[in-house]
Amino acid sequence: MLTLRPDISTPLITQIVEGLRGLINSQLLKPGSKLPSIRAFAASHHVSVFTVVEAYDRLVAQGWLVSRANAGFFVKRRDDAPSAVSGESTAEVPKFDASWYLKQIFENRDLPLKPGCGWLPHDWLFGDAVRRSMRQISSDTSDLDGYGVPLGHRELRAIISDALAEQQIAAEPGQIVLTHGSSQGLDLIARSLIKPGDTVLVDDPGYPNLLFMLKFVGAEVLGVPRSGTGYDLGALERILAKRKPKAFFTQPRLQSPTGSVASVGQLHRLLHLAEVHDFMLVENDIYADMDTGARTTLASLDQMNRVVYVGSYSKTISPNLRVGYLLAKPERIPQFVRLKMMSGLTSSDIAERIVLGAVTDGRWRKHLKSLRERLGESHQLASRRLMDLGFEIFHEPEAGMYLWARHPDILDSAVMSHSATQEGIMLGPGQLFLVEPRPTGWLRFNVAFSSDERLWRFLDQRILLGQSAEHT
């Protein structure tokens, strides 16, 4: 079918991709025609099976081929096939970045399997309490008109203040600003603290939406590598020896995507470095309610001197109730409130009252206990299945939503993730979470969505194809 040249600098994968595209453009491979199986192509062209897998996956991602379960790969029938006359070519791999992620993660939310998503199954959430709270609010229509107050619903802020006190964080309700989810809280902090050209530190890998918003305000973003025990403090100190950051946006507890947890010793060291080098710490603690026990935080150690703290109810009550909050020392609050009012006036008083009803419901603590137990069980199951397939797990927290894992035979999880969507599976390709996106084998697994056997069959098939490359 093709003549491959292993003696030239062009990678074999690229030769296969470009060669098959040429055959399709010239109509030597017609729409609907079946390609040789992966093993047959590998054998006839004397290349590894893994090379063919990646080439076929790229052609699927580009829209030249379609993969059909248990049938093979076929030339895609489409009206908008690229013209051989135009001379234009498509990119070899789809573009995966923060803006792509923001768009695709919601467009693909209806895929049957969602092990790469960032939310919990609906029946794991606190829907009954939400419905009870909504009924209670609907029976009293006297407060449904007008706007909320700039800081947010006072009763909910008082409840948050009490909950934070249990974590040894002293905060008056006037130090708490309710936000439209944690994302708005992070955005307000970024716009308040950061000016164009400022150096900002973030966890690497980290939160794609945060990376996007920091770059949008003009920050120069530098990644601090995560380790299985929290931070690579040596790497952080090397950065600080050369650069003067304005802030470090970080997630010490149950970090997404790695699940790692920073020790108390690391938190003390981080606060010391922030004091010596004069930068702020923005602590994103949105998974606190999923943790199995009390844990020291930057906010509890610092009592809001250099720390701005972010929390949320969207993960544990309902993603549709976009209610989060930020906490800071009193003199910083007016600036956050001004920015909040400028960008969207007040947050939703109705949503905040619904959340208030949920967190004051007699079943709230029981709900959290049950949620933590289900996540713990799901971690055990997902970890065992991943390790059985030969995956390396970055860290096993046995709590929270995520596992960060890679397999030696998966070189580019982005290409495989695009192929997975053809099978109705949403994966979390690792390069989405990197400060400097690049091909990587790492994947983020949401353990709450990782029990379906179809996921494991898909992964097993891909891994077996890659492993067989060693014998061809």
C-alpha cells in the first residue's frame, strides 16, 4: 500500500499518516473502504504495531478515518474531505489546550462514559436536600425579587465562618465573599493581584481553567512540579533564586489532577519561602469536604496574612449551583467586592439560599460521610484495575476524585483520548493539565466514573496493541 523509508529523518508515524492521506485524496482509497488491520499493516510494512496504532489514531483524530468497534478502520465518508488540489493539510494531532478543554469538556458531557470529567455522578450529590431547600424557598416569594448583597448571603457566610473555625481558620463573615463558583473566586483574585508581566507560580500539572485565566490577564506562568508527597521544593527554590513571583496559586490538598497532598512540614516551608521572597499564596481547597480527616491548611497556619483561601460547594452539592467563596484578610475584601460587582453585580442570592438549606439540612454530615466512603471504595477499585493493566499511579490518596496514572505503552494520551471519544469515552489527557503542553502518557481518572467494564476493555485493547510492538 505504501513505501516506508526508515532510513530518512521523517518519523515512520508521519510517513504513514501523510501516505494514507495522499491515497485518500487521490481516491486510491475510496470513502468507506476498509484499511488493513493494525497487525496486518505492521507485518506487511515491517513496523511496530504501536507505530500503526498511533498513525491510525491520528488519522481518526483528523477526520480521515473512522474506527468501528470489532470491525476495524475505514476511510471516513464526508462531504468536506480535504482537496488534493488545495495543497492545504491539517495538523497532525488535535490541539489540546485550556481553551479547548473548557469547550470540549462540556460539549462531550453526554458521552456514555466519563472517566475524564471533573464532576460527580448525579446520584452521588445532595439532590434531595437541594429539592427540599428549593421547595422551602418557593413557599416564600417575598425575597425573590431584587439583587443579593455584594458580599453574598449573610447567613451562608456565617455558616461558612463556623465551618472554617472547625478547621482552625479564624474568619469573620465580613472576610468572606461568596462567588459564582470557585472559578469566579480565582478570577477575582487573579485580577486583583496580578498585572500584565507579573510572574505567577502554579502547580504543574494543574488546573487548566486557572492556567487560561492567568495567561489572559497577562501573567507569565511558571510551573512548580508536584511530587507524590506534595511539592518539589527544590525546584521551587531554584525558581525563586532567579525570579520574583507575585503569587503562587496552589492546591495543597487532594490536588487535581495528581491527588497528591502536601505535608504539614511542606506547608511550613512554603509559608517561609513566601515570607522571604514576598509573594502571596492562593490556596484552592475545593476538595476539603471530600477529605477523610482533618488536615492542616495554609490558611490555618497563616491566618490569612499571606494566604487567600478559596472553597466551593459545587463539587459536593451540585455543579449547577455555582456557589463558592473566597476568604482573605479584611483590608483585601473591598477590592474583591468591587471586581465582583463590576463583572457581574451580585452573586445569586437564590442559589446561595438553596446551598444554605442544604448545608443546614440534618443529613448534610451524613451525606459527606457517605460520599467519602464511596470515593474511598472507588479509589481502591480503580487503583487495582489500573495496576493490573500495568499503569504507574502517581499517588494514591484514597480520597478525593482523581488518580493520575500512565502506562509505558501509551506515549501520547491526547491522541488516544480523541480516539476514545469515538467509542463514547471521555478521557482526561495529561497535556491539558501541563503548564507547557506537550505529548505525555499521563491521564487523569475520575474514580467515581471508572467502574464501567467498557472503559477497562478499551484500555486493555490499547495496551495490548502497544505491548505487541516489542515482538514485531
